[in-house]
Amino acid sequence: MRWDRGDTVVLSFLRPDASVGQQHPLRVLADDGNDLLGWLPAGTTIVGSRLADGRDLREAPLAERFVTPRMRIRDQWRDSSTLRLISEHTLASVWWFFAVDGGFTGWYVNLELPLGRDALGPCRIDGVLDLVVHPDLRWEWKDEDEAAEAVRAGRLTEEQLIALRAEGERHIALAESGAFPFDGTWTTFLPEREWSPPVLPPGLLRDL
């Protein structure tokens, strides 16, 4: 499966049991069948997720976050826009974050387990552990406590977390050397004027 510039794809985050966690529509900038570059502007409607009792994930104590049932909700990608590079054989996607005024604010290395592509777009399992890289190339881990709890709850295996951390460390080395994707590429990106925000297929929002 491969898409053309201007197409809309859906990035699906699945849980280990194959149920849907979140789905984000992206406007395709480029896709060679392995590396897909897509745009998600602020305000775009997404399929989100929250705990079945109505709480946001981060409102629950850490010990409850990966054992409490969750439900899909109609949600919105808020506050910032992201350009995302998703590689089929890499345990991460790299997100360029932009403020509402268009200014670049930093990179986010979203550690993930790739599951290939379906008819809508790339499918991944979120790896919980993430890496933040600032514009000056300072970096920091994010959600290490949640990742450890995800292993305890059976959401990730210890082996998967080791592999995800190794992928994060590979990106740290790239950031420290100022190598791609942390070399300034796409930090001045602007979407094409005629592009409307990407829209999810209506069926994904049914009953939400």
C-alpha cells in the first residue's frame, strides 16, 4: 500500500489485543512505501481514547492507567501541528511540532511497534516511552514511569521495552551529532495553502 502527495491516510494506534486506541488523519507529503511523511494540523478531528469511567488517562493513578478499560471518543488534535515521519521498519516515528503561528517548537520521538499498513494507513502500537528533543538539541526521556508500569500491567513486554529504549538511544546519538532528522530539515515547513485539514473516514466516527 502506497499513497500520493495530498492523499489522506489514517495513522492507527492499536493495543496488543488489536483493538483501536487512537486514529489520526494525516495529509501525505511523500510516501515511498516505507517512509511516509504526513501533516496533522491543530484542530483536526481524531479518534481519541479515555478511560471507560470517563477520566482522562493522566487523571488516573499510575497503577490504574493500563488496567482500567478504555473507550474510543471523538476528539481533537489541540494546540500544535505536527509533521510526522513514519518508517515501516523503525521502532519510532519522528514528529516535528509547530506552534499555531507556524514556529517550530521541537521534535518528539514517539517510540512505537510497527504493525505494517492496512487500507487506511500505517498501524502501530504506542510504546509509551518517548523522547523529547528541543530545538537546541537538548533531549530528555518522557514517561519512563508509565513505560515501567505498562510492563508490570502486561501492556508491553520487558523485551519490547528494551528494544524501544535502544531505538530511543539511537535517536539520542543522532540528536547529539545534529544528524537527520535533527539537522534542521523541515523545521521551516509550511503546508500548501490549498490543503484543507485531513478528515477521518465517516465510519471511524460512527457512534462516537
